[in-house]
Amino acid sequence: MIFAVLIPLLFACFVPIISKIKHKVHTGFFVFVIPFMIFLYFIRFVGTGFSPIRDTYNWIPSLGINFDFYLDGLSLLFVLLISGIGTLVVLYSVYYLDTSERLGQFYVYLLMFMTAMLGVVLSDNVFVLYVFWELTSISSFLLIGYWHFNERSRYGALKSMLITIFGGLSMFAGFILLTVITGTTSIQGMIEQKDIILDSTYLPLALGFILLGAFTKSAQFPFHIWLPDAMEAPTPVSAYLHSATMVKAGLFLVARFSPVFSGYEWFFIVVSSFGIVTLCWGSYMAVRQTDLKAILAFSTISQLGMIMAMLGFGTKVAVFAAVFHILNHATFKGSLFMVAGIIDHETGTRDIRKLGGLISFMPITATLALLGTFSMAGVPLPFLNGFYSKELFFESTLNLNEGMNGVTNFLVQIVPYLAVFGSIFTFVYSVYFFFGVFTGKKNLDKLPKKPHEAPVGMLLSPIVLVLGVITIGLFPNLVNGSFLAHAAQSVNHAFEYKNIQFWHGFTTPLLMSLIVVGIGVILYLTRTKWDAVYRLLPGNWSFNKVYNVILQTIDTYSNKVTNAYMNGSVRTYMAIILGTTFIVTLVFLLVTDGVTINYDNLADITILEISVVLIITIAALGTIFSNNKLAAILILGVVGYGVAILFVIYRAPDLALTQLVIETVTVALFLLCFYHLPQLRKRTESIRTKSINASVAIGFGALMSLIAISAHSSNWFDTISDYFLETALSIGGGTNVVNVILVDMRGLDTLFEITVLGIAALAIYSLIKLKKNEEAD
Amino acid sequence: MSNLVILPIIIPLIAGIIAVFLNKKVVITRGLTKIFIIANLAIVSYMTWIVFNSGSIILETGSWVAPYGIILVADPLSIVLVLTTNIVAAACAFYAPYSLSLKKEQHYFYAFYFFLISGVSGAFLTGDLFNLFVFFEVLLMASYALIVLGGDKVQLRESIKYVLINLFSSILFVTVVAFLYGVVGTVNMAQIAERVQEVEQKGVLTAIGILLFFVFGTKAALFPLYYWMPKSYIVPNPVISALFGALLTKVGIYSILRVFTLIFIHEINLTHEMFIWIAGLSMVFGIIGALSTNNIKLIVAYNVIPAIGFIIMGIGIFNQDAISGSVYYLIHDMIIKSALFLIVGVIAYVAGTSDLRKMSGLMHHYPLLGWLLFVSAFVLAGIPPFSGFIGKLLLLKGALTDEKIAIVIIALLTSLLILYSIMKIFIRGFWGEKNTTMELGKRSMKGFIGPIVFLLTFSVVLGIGAEYIYPSIDTISAYLLDPEQYIDSVLKE
């Protein structure tokens, strides 16, 4: 099975080579073979006697990340959609995309997507699923940005990537949580341990993380905003990724994890309410659109919401209706996207206000559109598959189980009304789509091109899909037992096979359908009068705005925040660094009871030491307050010499000597370059800044003293220096211990300290030399 | 005991000295540089093999026995980091001749380059706290030299902040070493660990540890200590930025990792808990910085900070998965950060500007460069199947095992924004209409691409081939969580 998944990706490596001869043979003809072969490979599993198969290939076994492919009913439904629709879309694209386009790239992305999507639906391993999941986002990003010289494409690509990868990362966290809870990375393994998951305190969090992934991918309200902008992609892509397959990955995910979560009441509440709200919002918004693809995009959102809601219901009927509708939606929506592409291709516009009366120019396209839209609207006719699943949807809304939670019961009450409400708009835009484009006034002069029927090749794919619509409509049980039932069973293990019938008496669901049609017709006929209402809500307010505002805010505020503290002043930087170090260390010192003051083992303090220290202190303060740079340099020297005197007092002659030399050299150097030093200026800082700086400085100094005293007071161990004294002569062969330490015991330190000085000299030389050279040029 | 350990330190030192004297003969220096760095890489690879097969390699320098002399320790952690250092350095050695002007090459670039590597390797390999300070000085001094190489006004302006802040932290470092010596009477890290353990890190020891954390944190560019970093990293030549981005901050974070898994591990509820906070803040402020600018080099430089945040997060969580994650992420970040600095260096070179607002449509002329950037963006953000993914997976797993939910959410949002910050370059710079105002297509990318591809190959292998690498990282993590192993290998042999 791994071969079936990876073959598109492998083939993609050869596409750039094949595309070299695109002017002789359209690259699409070569690519076409791949999904078709995959389709043939998987179609053989269809049948009533199907049972799940598993196939494992190691990848990173030590992290539990392996290619565990698991083909059950649900996966089978999806792989057939991916490969089947994929075949048709590639065929369609051959006629849609001119050979002057960058075909190589297009098909590489498309094949990459195919592998990714097959991987998503076949992986039983959560992390591999996540890998493929992100790959779908990436390929979708590239396909939306295919015509990247359009500003809208770039905008849409970025938006879809940010939203879907955001969801992907969240889902990833959810997967890790489930792995931590159950100790397995296999979804089937998690289903077996669902009791542990349901008892875990992490349950709400895990569910939330995973649903966020599903909702963003499947464009659920309010994350749906990326889908309309994704329509900037070439139409074959919209048909394939953004209606038939990728956007259903979220549904797949929810369906896949239903056996785990379905026992949890909040799963029902969250999934159904998001689904039903998306259904209503999407269909309501679709009515307002004027771009054909935008209508279809919002329609897709609404249909995805409907399926999501059914997965949330989780009853046998609902689950069956959901998988049934996944199939049906792929057929009619796929064909409608292709129809929209044909119209765009042949007339040069997708604006429904400019279009009209095309039926006389494009009779075949019109027929396809008619069947597609009516199936989408759920018109009660025995040869439209959309009606069956819509009817089952209504049925499922009517017999929901009451729960223990008030929210659940409230939902159960209102869901049927919302379902009807949303479906009315679905009816309206479906009808509008067809009649707006194909009937009415012909305004040919407004069209960029003179319309005519599309070439046969372009019609082929939508014809196949519409034939699917009709076949399933006429013989629903053809697909029922052979694979839909298996799919439903993998979502709801209690599912049993039932026949689907067109006529089952005058029931409430039928009544709901009739209400939808009735009110829908009225709304459509009076649609001009409702324009004001449609404009009223949501008016200027939309989630698109929210997205834009977020990005805007990130842009402006990140700039403001960063510039606020990165102001280029070393004084500010040091004040913050010292201040933080001071506060945090002080807290730790106090919390861990670190202050120890021990007066043992201290030398006597005489007037001599006190006066030296006083001189040092006064000199140090003098440097700060001096406005004359010469004075500052000299006073600074006093500090150094004072320290040298302290060394003398405490009998460290070598240190005293070193200190004296350094101090003398430093002061001399300072004086040498005195001329070039900038003038000291009076600081014009506010009292507040000054006092903050002063307190940070004093505080830090005090803290260091406190730690120094405490450290000195807690010498709990013998130092290693005794060893040096003992061995300096015997092993080191020297009587001056300091010398032996420097050149032998810690010779490595000395070697590299010398290196440091060498580098410094070289750096200065190079700096001066390079400057000079450049001046000479 | 084996003298092998000194080689990764001494070979670059010798090579550097040779480079000083051959400075005018650039062709020879270039050749020798490549030979030396590849030889060094080969030796380090061999050492890595030994360390993972027969345990740490210890050298008591000058035969002064532990804990009295300076001990060099090639343990699994340090040798892996030295190996990564040399991989990055090798890529830079091949990139440098194309990127640098002849004058900069003549003015001791190669010497400073080798001194930097010598210092970095020494810092990774030493088992002595004071010696660590010395190697810090070596690598910092080399970095001061590199940052001003060329002597542009902007370089001098930024370098003064860089030097001042780092000088301060060096002073603090040596002071803290003195404090610590005052308490435990030794500078040998294994013995410090042993003695701190003996008194259960009582009294002033935790405060000293925290001071040490701030010293290393300043070098590592943690929040709120990173002010010196972003702007000073972008002023030198890209190849120098790449070395800095890959090595300098990482030495700081390595030191934290070492000290806070070996020595100060007896007040974890206090110290390591704080690390998680700092990790979160570093991620947030770092990524805000990366989003705040249109300078492509600065975008990458700011991205150093959240990456450090990820690593410190793992140290803070302090369980097997999290530490593995930190180590994995550390290696991953050294490689991808240098690759990214090299990539934006090429972009700025071919576009003639680092300002994103002035770019568009580079894809029409430099598709390969575009795809390299594209892949790097996903590597950096930890999107599978690349190296960042494995590190992130381990870190998040560690965090969730310990119920640290907030940091997980911050880490994920940061990942998204990291991706956004780099994709911005791709979308605005590479996509779009052909730009006629820029003189595009004229400058050739010849020579630049090889080293970048070389580094990205490692990123891909670390991700897809994780099965071959992860067990070693897991070994390192188990080793770090059991300090006795380190102490025994140094003191009881």
C-alpha cells in the first residue's frame, strides 16, 4: 500500500523532465495515468465482503512513528474519492491549462498533494497522519499561489497556510496528548483504550486541540474565511482540493476519532453546533456572492458544516448520511466547479451579474449545471443523489438523543429548525447559480469573450461526475452495501446495513424538504427585494476583517513593541540586564535562604584599610559625577591604585605589582588617545531614569557584595589549592607556586589567554589596516 | 586518557596561526582552510564514533590529575556539538571565498575563523569552569574581530554594544567562578557537582547558580538579555553571521544545559521552573522582533531568540523526552540557522538590498534559491518531515507529560509565527511580478548554493533519518539526567 501512497510523489520527481516536451504533449496526459492506476488498485477492495487491511513499514520505530497504513471503510471511501476525482481533475486540467503555463510546477504540486491526502486518510499512526496533513497544507499553499503575480493569490495562499497550519499544530498537540495518555501512537490502539481517554482529565484539552485542527481544515465557522480566498487557485484545484478532498480532511479526522470521543457529551455539543452554524452561515453568505466560484466556495463551507453536524450527532442515521453526503458532495460540487471553470474559460468572466442566457450557447454545460445544482439543492427527484442524503440529514436531526446536559437538550430542540433554515438558502443559491447563468437576458457585449460550448475533453470530466450523480440517484443501494456501509461502520461501530429508498411515505423529513423548496422558490423569485436584508448582516463586520486586523496588529505592534525596547542605547540595555539579574537573583537568594554571614576567620580591620576603601569609594563616585574627561580618567586611576594598595596590605605582592602595571598602562593609554575621545556631555535624562539607573546600580552592587560575603562565609570544603602547594616543587619543579600554576598546572589556560591577546592585537591591526587600504583607494 | 580530545581545539589553533602568516596568499589560505577543516571534521567524526561506542574520552592536561589540573571531557553531548560545529564551519569555509571581498580575506578572516572554532570546541570540551571562561574569551575575542572586519561605520556602532555587554558578562562570569570557588573550593565541574550534591545545594549556592545562569543567558541571547544580539549579527558579512548564529549563542545555551543538568539540580522546582517562564518570554519577544522588521537579515537574526527559547524550555521541563528534545533542537538549530543566514546573505547579494519592501519576483530569476528558502522556512518552524519536527515533538511530549500546557500553546503559536516570518520573505520577495527596477539576474549565485544545500541535507536527514540519530540523542539525554556518569568518568578513573 505504501507504493500506492508514494507513487504520486515519486512520479512528481520526473514531471519537471516530462514537462520539457509540454509543447508536443500536454504534461497532464502523463500525470493522468497515476491517479487512475491508484483508483484501479483500490476499487478492487469494494464489495460487501470487505474487511480492513493493515500494512506497516518502519520509519522511526524508536519514537513510535511508522507508516501504519490501515484501510477500512472510511479510508476506502476517501482513497476512491482522492484517486477518482483526481483522475477527472487531471483530465480536465489538460484542457483548462494552456501549455504556456508552468505545467511542470502545477503537476508537481498536484501530485504532492495526492500523496499527502492519501497518506492522511490511510495513516493509522497519528504522527504520520500529521506529517501528511501538513503536506496537504503546503501543497494547497503552493497551488493557491500558483498564479503568484496576482496580489489576491498571494493573499489567499498566505491566509490558507496560516489558518490550516495553525490548526495542524493544534492537532499535533492533541495527538501528543493522546499519545501521552494512552502510550500508543496508533489510532486504532487509541480506540481500544477509549475508556482511559474518556477518564483522563486531559480529555477536554485533547478534544479541543484536535477539533481545532479539523475545523480549520474543513473551513468551519469562524475559520472558514480562508476558503473563499483559496478560489484564486486554478479551477481544477478548487474542484479537487477545495471542495472534493482536502477540505474534507477535517471531516475525516472527526469521523476517525468519533469512536473515541462519541461517548463524551461535549463532543456532540461542540461538533454539532459548529457544524450547524457553519451550515447556516455558509449558505446565507453564498446567496450574497456574485462570483460563481465564491458562491461555490460558500456553498462548500455550508455543506461541510452540514456533514460536520451529522458527524457530531453520531447516531447511526446521521453517520450514514454523513459518509453518503461526503460522496455525493464530491460528485455534484466537483462537477459544478468544473462548470464554473468552463464558463470562465469560454466567456472570460465569472461574475454572475454579467452572465445570462448562456443555455443557447452552451446546452451541454447547462444540462450539467442543472443536474448539479438541483442535486445540491436537494430537490426531491429520484435521480438526484443530493436529495437522499439531504433527506437523511433531516431525518437525523429529528431523532437526536437527549442528554444530561442542558446545552445538549437545547441543541436537540433547535437543530431541526436550523437545518431547514440553512437548507432554504442552499436551495436559493443553487437555483440562482443555474438560472442566473443560463437563463434570462443575454448581455454578450459585457462578456470579454464570445461564448461557445466547451471542447469535448473539458466536458468529459463533469459529464462523468454528473453521471455519478444520476447513477447514485437512481440506484443508491449500488454504493450503499458495497462500501458506504463499511465506511459508516468504521465511524459508528454499531452501524447496521439498511436499504435506501426514494419513497418512504409522507414523513416529517419529506415535509421539511417541501418547506425548503416552497420557501426557497419564494425567496428566489423575490430575491431583489431582499438585497437590503442581505447587506444588513453581516454588513461591514466579518471574520475576514478579524483576520486582517490580526495581521495588521502583528505588523504594527511588533514594530512598536520591538522599537520601544531596542532603542540602541547601551545604557538602557545594561539597565534592563542588570535590573533583571538583580531582582531575580535577589528573589532566589532570599527564597533559598542563601544569606549567610560568618565573622570567623576574618582579618582585623584597621584604620588603614578603612581609609583606603573610603578613598576608592569616593574616587569611584567622582568618576561618575565628573564632567571633565581628563579628571575622570585620572580619578579612575585612583580606584585602581587603591585596589593595588589593598593587595599590598593583604600580602599579595605579585597581584599588587600586576595591578599597578595594568593601572599605569591603562591610564597612559587613555591619556594617549585623550585627544580622540568624545567630550563628556551633561546627561539630560529625567529624574525618573536617573533614579532607576541609580537604584539598579546600587542594588546590583549590594547584591554582589552580599553574595560575596555569603560565599566567603560558607567555605564548607577544603580547596584544591593545598594540592598545588604540595606538588609545585615535587611534580612541577618550581618554587614559585603561582608560576607553576600558570605555566604548568593550568598551562592550557595561559596558552589560550595568550591567544586571546594575540587575536586582539591582530583584530586591531586588521581594523586599522583595512581602513587605511580603503582610504587609499 | 587520550590526547585525541585536544585535537579539535589545537588543529584550528594551528591552522589559524598558519593563516595569519599566509594572509597575502589568499589562494593557498583558502585551500589550506578547506583541508584543515575537513581533516578536523574527519577527526571529530572518528572521536564521535569512539565516544558512542566505548564511552567518554578524558584528557588530564599536562598529566595533572583530576580534579587539580584542567580536564578535557569528550562526552556524548560535547562531541556531538563539536561535530555539528565542524559541519557548519566546513560549509562556511566553502561559502566564504564567494561572499567575502578579497581584502577581508587578506585581513585575517581565516585566522579569526579558526580561532573562533578553536574557542567554541574548547568551550564544549572543557570540564573545568575557569577554563570554560578562558575559551569564552577566545571565541568572544575572535567574534569581536570578525564583527568589525571591514570596519564599516555601522559595524563599529553595533560592535561597541556587542563588546560592552559581552565584556560585562565576562566580568560577571569570572566573579561568579570566584564565588563558587569560595564555597566549594574547586573549579573542576565534576567535583563542583559532587560537592554541591553533598551539601544539597544549600545556602548561597542557588543564588550563585542563578548568577551563572544570567552569565550564560546573556551569551545565549535569552529574554531579557539579548539586546546586543540581533543588530550586531547582521552587520558583518553573511558568512560571519552564519557562524555567529550557529555557534555563539549555542555555546551559551550549551553551558546552561551542562551546568543545570550536572551541578545545580537540587532546587529544580525553583530554578528550572523559572527557565520555563524565560523560555516562553524568549519565544514571544523573539518572534515579535522577527515580525517587526522588513530587513531579511534581521528577520533571521531575531529568529535566533525563540529557538533558544525552545531549547531552554526543554531544560526547564527536565525529563528524558524534554532534554532529548532540547539536544535535538540545539543540533537542528545550529545547522538551520547557519543555512538561513547564508540564504538571506545570497538573497541580499543578488537583490542588492536587504529591504523586503524593495524586492519582488525573485522567483523568476533564482528559482533554486527560492525553493531553498521555502524548505528552510518549514525546517525552522518544525514542520515535518524535517529536523525541527523531531525536536519539537520531543519537547512538546516532555512538556505535556509534565502537564505544562501553557508553554505548549506558546510554543505552537510561536512555531506558526516563525513560519510566517520566513514565508513573508518567500511571498513578498520571491513571488510576484518580475521586478524591473532591480538589476536582477545579473549576479550569479555560483558557489553559494553548494554549502547551503550541504547544510540543508543535514536538516532533512535529521528529520527523515531520525531513526539513525534519535537513539544517540536519547543516550545523551539519559546520560545528562544521570550526573553520576559524568562525575565518575572524570573523577573515578
